[in-house]
Amino acid sequence: MMPHLAVFGVSFSALAFEVLLARLFAISQWHHLSFMVISIALFGFAASGTVLSLIGPTRPSEPAGDLRPAKFAVPSLLCSASIIAAFLGLARLPLDYYRLVLEPVQLVYLLAVYLMLILPFFIAGWIVALAYIANPQRPGPIYFASMTGSALGALAPVALVAAVGELAIVGFAALVPLAAALSGVPAVFSRKSAAQRRSWSGAAFILGWGLVCGTGVWLLTPAAESRLPIKSSEYKLLSHVLQYPDTRAVESLSGIRGRIERVRSPHLRFAPGLSLKYTDSLPSAEALFIDRDQPFFLYDLQSAEGSGFARFTLSFSGYDLVGVPRQALLIMGSGGLAVACARAAEARNIRIVQPDPHLADLVGRHYGLEVVRDSPRALLARTEDAFDVIHIESWGASLPGADALYQDHLLTVDGLKQCLLRLTPQGALVVSRKLMLPPSAALRLWSTVRKALLECGQAEPERCIAMLRNWDTFTLLATRGPIQSPQRVLEFARRLNFDVVYLNGAEPSDANRFNVFDSPYHFDEIQRLEKAIREGTPEEFFSGYLLDVEPRTDLQPFSGSFLKWNRIGDLYRSLGGRPHTLFLAGEIVVAIVFVQALAVAGALLLIPAVAVAKKAGAAGSSEMVYFLGIGAGFIFAELLFIYAGTFFLGDPVVSLAVVLTVLLVSSGAGGLWAQRFGSIGIRPALLAAAAALLLAAATLWGLSDRLLALPEIWRYAALSLSVMIPGFAMGVPFPLGMRFLLQGPLDRSLAWAVNGCASVLASIAAAQIAISAGLQWILCAALLGYALAFWGSRGKTGKPTHEPRSGLRFKPSVPNLKPKKLEGEESE
Amino acid sequence: MKKTTLLLLLFLLFPYGTPLADPADPSAAIRARDRMVREQIEARGISSPLVLDAMRSVPRHEFVPGDLVESAYNDHPLPIGEGQTISQPYIVALMTEALRLKPSDRVLEIGTGSGYQAAVLSGLAAQVFTIEIKHKLYVNSTHILQKLNYRNITCRPGDGYFGWPEAAPFDAIMITAAVDHIPPPLVKQLRDGGRLVLPLGSPFGYQNLVLVSKQGEDVAVKQITGVLFVPMTGHAMQKGRP
């Protein structure tokens, strides 16, 4: 029972801490740093296998096969302590991602963070590996304990963070392993000799347990929250704003989708795309900062200034084209200008869609408007309503390049097609974004909406598109049929000193008249692309262009990713030869992390490979390939489901929680089943896992339109069911391998290290594959992983191996079950 | 000592420019500034002698935190605390040159920051008015500017959105704070024939500048990219050819 309890406890804590770290980094820094740090920290699991393979699970003075409760109780206590220590260290260290590229000392801080965060995962991995070593013929229950603990650990932050806050989750994560550690206490008091009872180790254990428990409980209290506030990078937008005079945060709401802070200040103004012809004041506004960065502005539209200013913004061009909209649908990731535009246009019915419940509530109450709390794609899939204006407003993160890793299913061909199909015949789709150089987002958006129009059956899509810009923003307009009055769009632009990026029939002189570039870059590039399309050579344009601006689809939904690896030298020169600008790109961060991970994995695998190569009983390379394959395959599959879940549920963190919970519980059940029915053999199990995965992926994507149209609860159910079956099948190979392929503690330690390294490398590689190639290739990578495992299991019958001479038995602490003392062994 | 050694070692990985070997040595600072102007500014096409002189004369290292003094003359922006950065030297020069200042000009700067830009402007204009909304930055920059004896700079704390009506109109306005639109009050306070400049993008990735010029009722907006954006689009898009 002891190892199972310990395994459950540390698995819970490790996952809860991992999910929480992602939240903490999102609030204090940016997602880049979260990705970077957590990816490397997870090597702690693999490192535990490496160290175990080098030093063995028992000391030389201890009898082989002797694993006392202390072997699990003490590390459980250390796991708890290390979580608290890591969190406290992280809170104190002045690591700032924004300064990473320019301040060498930040690299030292980053290294310190890696080391601090690796420790809890190392200890957790140590305990789990030890449990497998102690139970060579019964890995199934260990696997089940590990998976279910992890599943609950993934779910706990989602379920609790809104109620208790992020800090309390750290407390929970730290307290749970203490239950297993507590079971080691009787061992202290059950010692027979007075000398042993007087030993300092017992007292230290109890004292340590008390200290850690006390700190963990303290972290649950509001007092801890006030003593240990989460500090943000001073370069995050909220950090700037809070330095303004008469500015304060009046409300803070934690949620798994993000922390929202409501700020009041007389100095908040937001009017992107505002014409220089506007000379009056702007209305006052409050701001809701999401994870202390992306602001959502709530205007005081009842004030004298009202919404009049919005008539002078680029975004209003769509409303001007339509006239007075009867129905307007506003989709705002950040910003909030769309509400002012809709009000200024006197739209009769304004509906806002917002997946974050806190944000939905705050916006709805402020404006007294209907806010639908759901994913925009899901709403568009199931609503029967038609809209005169659908306004998509998303200005992106303040850190340039941070959007590269953002999974956006709205600005894909499929997403825009859905928007277009929900427009009235005279309606307009309005998309407002930042203008970049070299032309990127504007070019991609044009080509994406053009393709969407073609798929809607529009034979002349170019006549349905208009795009205007000022000096740093652009707005795209798209209609279901040809724009009836392009002259109206042109007059709007001329009246307010905006330039045309694209409009059928517009003159080049309209392209660079008021906001003058050295050259009308955006206009020119879209003209070039249009010409290439007319000549039947769009692929040439896309392949020859400096950036990747091809339309995005639901299978490759990263609309903020533009990097082409084979043009990185040209891009560097194009940006003026300044390396620090390149390092902000999300794609480059992923690549750097992958290289780092390769180096770490190499060290963790080569060291034991060299040290133990000649030891008797060491498993061959094919067994290690097996564990490499199933480790990679499992993680690729997991991430595929998470990406799919983000599409169906509208949020990556919610998707992560749901997928992990279902996948891990079901794979744990698979592991238990494998314990009982393991004679099916390893190769059939691998084939079953691959087949189940393929079937689930095909079902999900094949039925995606129908599933998306389901109410939210049914989407959760459908996703869970899709994950459960392959999850069960994928839970079988690992315990079967542990049981039938490996000979002894050394094998199991090495297999644990290999499996851990494969998992981390696969998770990083999955991000790059998703961005560069598409989600379907993650499925291929998962299948490849299982194919590799299939190859690694060649020649293996899957029957139980000969019980090793030094077979380990777990020795319980209850005195009357103590086995016969071995020679030289001291009494307990 | 160990930290210095480590920093020096790490600096070998970041050969960005002209580290200042010994900040206490005035001649080293002068040499570093000369090299900065020559290699980072003049070499990139900034040609105004007045601007180049101003960049040579202002001791940039005085405006950065102590632990970053060695990097003061490097070819990149630097964090100076309070979420602020001091711009890359080339950006400062480009923005200054874009204003085409005359010795009689009155300049308004929105966002004093470190005070460095104001110091550079003061060498070219008659009077510089600079506003900073963040109190700590205002105090620091005021102290440095007074210490260095810049007499034609007037600092004040406050919200620069509304400009400085009492001192208006201005011949030139420079906005160094992040904005998503050009504040209408500032355009009103710009003299006829005046120029307003602001940078675009994040402080670590400024790519281009916006220049607003006012002629009567007409207000024109122009992008200045300098060498910050080398157009590799269209027919220029052949590998290796800018």
C-alpha cells in the first residue's frame, strides 16, 4: 500500500504544480517563459531514472530487495518541501523574460529556476521509479496510482483556482504527498532499540514533516496571499499602468483561463486606428487586464464624449458600409473598441461572445449587453441567427512574437467561412489587427478570407474584400457578395485620412497617401499575390515570400506564426540585423528549448549508458527503444487531443485539464487491466493503441463540424469519450513493458529515464510540428512512436521473465510481518 | 568579482558593440561614444552633423543603472527599471534627426524615461519640455539632468496625453511612451510647420517611426524606417539581396 500511496501523492502534486506553474508564469511573465522553463523542469522525472541507474535503489550496506517505508516516506516529505522551496525561490528570483535577451545575468537566474523546478519533479520521479522497481511483477497498480494521481492533479487547479487562488493550489500540491510521508511516522516509533529511538533521523523526520505541513497549510490562508503576491515583469502592461498616479486595481479574479484585474485610472485611453481628423476627447475607461497584459477596455459610453470617437476609427469602416446594423456580433479577445463601434453605429441588437466566465460577466454588467459565454466557433456553428456585422477584434500580446504559439481557430479558412455564412446578404465581417512590417498578418488575412469566400461559393472573392490601414493598424472588411458600394469605402478612407490596402477598383494613389510608407508595401504585396493567383501561381508567391503567409486552417491554426526557417537569414537582415528582435519570436524560443532539451536528454541517457554498459543484467537497446517509442507516442497523442480540445472547448488550459484527466484515468485503468490480462502480449497491445488513436483522431476531425455545434456539456462529453478509449489502450504497453521486457532494477531505472526523456522531447517537438506543419503530423508522430516501440519489442514473447535472483520485495513496517533478518542487518 | 567575471564571460556571447571598459574613466567613455556614433549611427546613414555632435556629447552611461554601465554604448536598448528602456542609440539618433530641429526650436517630449533623449534634444533646441507620468522615473531623470547641468530642460511629472498647454505651441514633439493613437491635444499643440515623431513596436523591437507634420489644416503621417526595416518584399525578394 505504501508505494501506491506515495506514487499517487507525488503524481498528484507534480501535475498540480506543473499546471499551476503554467498559470503563474502566464501571470508574471509570458507564455514563452512558461514553455521554456516547464519543459526543462520536467526532465526531473528522467533524471531520477538516470541517478537510480547509477546508484541503485538501495545503499551497499542494505540488503538487496529491502525497501523500507522510509524509502518512500522520506522522499514524499522531500517532494512536498521542494515544491514549497521552489515556489518561494521563484517568487524571490528577479527573472524577467523581457530582459533575457539583453542582460546576461538573466541567464544565471534562468539556470537557477531550472534547478529549483527540476527538484520536485526529480523527487516525484524517484518515488515512482522506486515503486516500479519494488514491484516488478505488478507494475499495473503502480501505473494506475500514478496516472490517477496525475489526473486529479491536473483537475485540481481547474476546479479550485477560482475559489481559492493560485497560492492555495501550491499549498494543496505540497500537502498531498505528506499523507504518504505520514505513514512513515509509525516506522519511527516502531523501532525496537532505545538507541534507534534516540536517533536524530526520526526526530528530524517528524520535525520536517511538521514544518512542511505547517507551511503548506499557511499557503492556503489569505495571509499567505498578501505576504507572497505574484510579482510580474515590470514590462507587462499592467505593471506600467499601475505606476500612473491615481491608478489602482479594484478587483482581482482568478480563473483557470486567466487572472483578471480590474483597474481604474484617469489615464486609460484606447482608440487604435483613430483618425487624426478626430480632435475631441475620448471617453474615460476602466481596463480589465488578462494575466496582467492584454487589456480589455470598458468605456464609459454614457458620458458626454460617448461613443462618438469610434466613428473616426478604422474599425468603423465596416459599420459605415452596412449602415445601421440590426444585429451585431462582437468577438473580442482583447481591446473592447468593437463595443464602442457598435454603439456608435446604433446597432439595435448587440451580442458579445466571450469564453472566459469572469470577463463575460464583467463586460455584460458594465454595458448591460447580452454576453454569450462560449467559444466563438461553437456559437457560430450552432446559431441560426444572421448578423449584419460580425466584428473580430484581437490586438495580440504586448510582447511581439508571443502570438506565434497561440492556437487561433477563428482566423482560419474554416473559421472565417463560418463567419461569412452567418452574415446577412448585406452584412460585413470586420477584422481589426495590428499592421506589421514586413507585411504579414494583413497578407495572410487577405488570402485566408479569399479562400473562405471561395469555399462559400463566391466566384469573385476579390470583389468581396476591402482593407484599409493607418500607420499601425489595419481593418479587413468582407461581404458575402461583391461589395455593393466600394465608393463608400473609398470615401470613408479619404474623409478620415486612411489608406487603402485593398479594394477592387482602387487606384495605387489611394494606397500611400495619408500614412505614407517609403513604399506602399502592403498594397504592393497583395497586388502581387492577386496577380499570382490570376496566373495560377500562388504557390510560387507563397514559397518565394520572406514570411509564411499562407492561409491557416483548423489543422494548422497558428495565425500568429510567420517564420520560415529557410529564410531566417533574410528575415534577420530585413529587421535591420538586430539579433535581439529575432529572439522574441515564439518559433525561435521553441527551437532553442528543443536544443536545450536535446542536450539535457543526451546527458541523462549517455551517462548511464556509458557507466552501466557492461553491467550484467542490463537490458539491450531494443528494450530502451520500446520505452522511447511508447513515451513519445503517448505524449504526441496527448498533445494532439489537447489541441483538438482547444478547438472544441475554446480554451487551451480547460482543454489541457479535461484531456489530461480523462486520458490519465483511462490509461491508468488500462494499466490495471494489463496487470490482469497482460498475456495478450505486447505487440497486440501496441497495435490496439495505435488503432484506437487513429480511430479517435479520425472521428474527432471527421465529425468536427457536428461536434462543434453541440451544446458545451455535450462537447465535453464527446471529447472525453474520444480520449477515453485510446487512453485505455495506450495505458497497456508501459506496464506490460515493465513487467515482461525488463530484468531488474537497473533496467527499470534506465527505462524510466528513457521514457521520461522521450516525453519531454516529444512535448517540445509537438509544438514545433503543430506550428510548422499542422496537427495531422502530430498524429503521424504519435503513430511513429508506437511503430518504433513495435520494432523495439521484436522477438519478445511478452511472457513473464525469470524472477531475478535479487528480486526486490517491499518490506512493510508492521513489526509482526517483518521477514527474517539477514546477516549483518541491524534490527529496526 | 565572480559576478563581474561571469558577466564578462557571458558578454563574449553577446558581441553587440562597444562595452565600456571602465566607466570611471572619462576618456574611455568618450572613446566609446565616438565609436558608437561612428559604427552604429553614422554607418547607418545618420548624417546631420548637429545630431552626431549631440550623440557624441551626451554621456549615455550616466543615464543607465550602475550594473548596466558597461553596456551603455552597445547597439541595443537597455532596461533601466520601472518597466522602462533606454532606446538603442541608433533609434535615438534617428528620431532626433527626423525632427530637423533648429537652435531656436521649442521641443516637447512625452515620456522622459531615463532623460537621455531629452539630453540629446537639448543640444539641438533652445528649450526642451519633458513630461513623465511615472513618479520614480521623473525623480531619477530630473536628478540626473540637474547633476549633468542641462539648463534648458524643464521636467514635470504628469500625464503627457494632454501635452503642456502653457508652453505650447511647440516646434517639435517627440512621444516616447507607448501609444495606440496619436493624442489629439498634442497635434493641436504642434505649431504650423511642426513635426511630431513617435516610434512603433515594442521598445526591444522598434522597427519604424511615425512622423506627423502639420501644414495649416493638413496633417500628414509618414513612416520612417531607416535601416530598421530592409524591404525584402516584391522584386527585392531574392535571397541575399536587400
